[in-house]
Amino acid sequence: MKRINVRLAYHSYPILVGTDLDSQLKGLLKIHLGSNRLFLFFDSAVYALYGQKLEKTLAGNKVNHVSFVIPSGETSKSHSTLQKIYDYLLTEKISRTDFILAVGGGVATDLVGYAAATVLRGVKWGAVPTTLLGLVDAAIGGKTGINHARGKNLIGAFWQPSFVICDLKFLPTLPKREFVAGLGEVLKYSGLAGPKMNSMLQDYLKSGNLLNLNKLQPLVQMCAEFKVKIVMADEKESDKRMFLNFGHTFAHAIEKTLGYGKLLHGEAVILGLSAAVKLSKKVKPLFAASLDIYENQVIQFLEFVRYYPLQTENVLNNMKIDKKRAGQIQKFVLLERPGKPFIASGLKQTTVRESLKECLTLYKEVCENNG
Ligand code: NAD
């Protein structure tokens, strides 16, 4: 097991990464709960698979707890589900010394974290992510929130948890597409973190078994460590945290062009990374060769993504609309080489178009070859 310490100006807490971390969870709850009550929140699919076992363990340890199950799916990250959570917590007379625990993917940790941030002006909480995306990204960094009819994640708060338990034992039951979506973010970190993580990822892929937890665990650790380092330097996302958007400018536009619900976000990130690498090579041609190994990795990941036809111009238009609405100039996180990201702005539209076009052609070819 690996312990990563998140040290912020006003709050420090551990992130534990490993397999079968129930005893660590019990230990941390003991510290944070005392004689107070635990409010457990589960994603419904996770509750069906793991809920009763966890409740039994807690009851065996005389933890005074109650459970609430959230319907799985992005639609739960809504004002109406949040309202139900408030109603429940207030009816149960939660006090500020009680503790909230979210068990599930990014939907559960974002939603429940936000409920914890706002009910009674803030109650302590912990996160037990159960998706790969949750382990490497959503549960790390203290960003919580819900969606609004006008867009995703528009309502929220920074509310750091008291601990995060990244337990890989949940991953074998995750649907394959959700797993691949999480791998998309791992691939992003691999580009940002550099050659060491690149070769660990290669080694993991070579093993031919995506559920090789022994090889996956050090990768999850590196992702969490990388994000923690950035969060510690820039908790509220003013500059450095932007690097975490590597591949995302393209990915968001791709998701929007297809209509939400076709490609999962992490799948779109894989495509976005492919376009971002191509753009990086054009913007800094002298360094292009240093991105070859990483680009090959991105191609291997493209094989996991199901094919949807996409028109370059439609994706470009969606990228422009997004930026215009936000009143910002178009910025891209690019790589000089693995481990050396930089922010590029004011790029020629033709260069962006060419990179995207090449990426979409490659996507088609890879998917056709894959049948
Ligand atoms: P999710 O929470 O919707 O989970 C995906 C699916 O997997 C769901 O159907 C869920 O029921 C199921 N599931 C979860 N764990 C399982 C398990 N162990 N076994 C079987 N099924 C399981 O999706 P996600 O990809 O984890 O998270 C996406 C959300 O995370 C988005 O809303 C996104 O905005 C948010 N997010 C937040 C941050 C952040 O910094 N706060 C970062 C990235 C993403």
C-alpha cells in the first residue's frame, strides 16, 4: 500500500492506494468519527456489488452508520438528487461532527462531496472511489459539484476530503468501457509525467491483461501523485492545474459533436490526446521525434475506442463556440516531450485543423483494422 500526503495551506490528508484496504478504512473512520455517526452514500451498482459486505464490516466494528443509495449514472449529478440528499441528511438530523463517506465513481464522489461541502456549511467527508477514473482523477483534488441544464460541473465547490481510499479491489467488476475510459486519463498522466511512467504503462499493456492489478497499482499511484503535486501547487486551478487539461480541448469538442452519451469522456480523451500529440509535433517540430514512443502508446489505446464518424469542421466549430462563450482565447496544453508540457495559444487555425484531421483519419484506420 502507498500513502500519498496531500499538504495544503489549511488542511492535510492522506490518499491510500492499494488492494483490499478495508482495515485502513476502518482505522481512518475510527480517527475521524469518534462516537459520531457515519452517513454512507453508495452508487447503486456499487451498493449491489459491495454495499452489504461493507455495512456488515462496519456493524461488526460498532460503527454507527446509515446508508443512502444514489441511482448510478451522470443524471444523478443533479440538483434534484442533491435536494434528496439534503432532505435525507436534515431529516436524519446530521450534525457538524458527523462524517460523510462517498463510495462510487466520479458521479458519487462529486455529488456527495458537494453535499458535504454545503450541508450545515460543511461537514467532514471521505471518498472511496470505485472506478479507475475515480481512483486516478475524480476523487483526487477536492473538486466537488453537480451539473446544470446549461452545462456540466457548473455548480460546485472546492471541499477537500479527510481521506481518499483508492482500493483497486473494486476494478474487476467495472464494465470494460468504463475501465478504458479510466485508462484514457492514465494515458494523459503518462504524457505529462514522462518516460518512467511511459515505460511502466508499456509494460502493463504488454502483459495483455488490463486487470493485471500488480502492474496497474503503481500506475494508479503515479497518477494520484502527479495530480496531488499539481493540486498542492495550485489548489484552485489558476495556472498549473491547467496542465491536467492535456487532450481535453479536443476531447470536449468531440464529445459535444457526437452528442453526450456516445463516447464516454475518457474515451474522447484518448482521441483528444492523439490530436494534441499531432499538434505538439507541428508546433515544436524540432522535438517531434521525442514524442514517437508516446504517440505509439496513444495509437494502442485508440484500438479500445468504438468508432463513430466525426467531421473535422464540426469538431472545430464546437471548439470555437466553447471558447467564444467563455470569452477566452483558444489555449492548448501540448507536449515538448513526455514530461514537459507547455501551454500554447494563438495557434494558426490551419495547424489545428490539420492535426485534428490526421487524428480522425487515424482513428478511422485503427478502428477499421480492428474490425
Ligand atoms: P460514474 O461515477 O458514472 O461510474 C461509471 C459507471 O460505473 C456507473 O454506471 C457506475 O454505476 C459503475 N460503477 C462504478 N464503480 C463500479 C464497480 N466497481 N463495479 C461495477 N460498476 C461500477 O463515472 P466515472 O467515470 O467514475 O466519473 C465520471 C464523473 O466524474 C463525471 O461526472 C465527471 O465530471 C467527474 N469528474 C470529476 C473530477 C473532479 O476533479 N472532481 C475529475 C474527473 C471527472
